[in-house]
Amino acid sequence: MSKRLVCICNMVTEKEIHAALVKGAKLTTEIQKMTRAGTSCGRCLPWIDSIVEEYLAALPDDPQQRIDFGE
Ligand code: FES
């Protein structure tokens, strides 16, 4: 996961958003609470939405295989 800056207002990287997803976030609102990304101007919200959608779509169907210990 890249260290690309997703939220300029709050200096949140793509890697930090991915870490929040690994910790169990399933919604953009949860990402906002956990990282503060998207809580200022909101310009980054579509990008956060797409990161969340891509992450959830890549999860295996079997819940036992969804365990992701990150890096
Ligand atoms: S760029 Fe994320 S809230 Fe402004």
C-alpha cells in the first residue's frame, strides 16, 4: 500500500486508510472516525470511498479467510 497522501487537509495517507480497513473499518464514516481523513473539506471522500470499495471487493467470500494481519 502506498504512502500517497489521500487527505491533504488532515495529512492522511493511503497506507493509514488501509490500516484502518485491516482493523475492521467497513464504511467511509468509520475511516473518518479512525483517521480523520475526509473530515474537513471533503474533497477526498470519493477517493476514500473507492479505496474502501476496492478493499471490501477483494476480500474472500469465506469469512475465515478474511483475516488480514497487514504487513
Ligand atoms: S482533502 Fe480530505 S478533508 Fe480535505
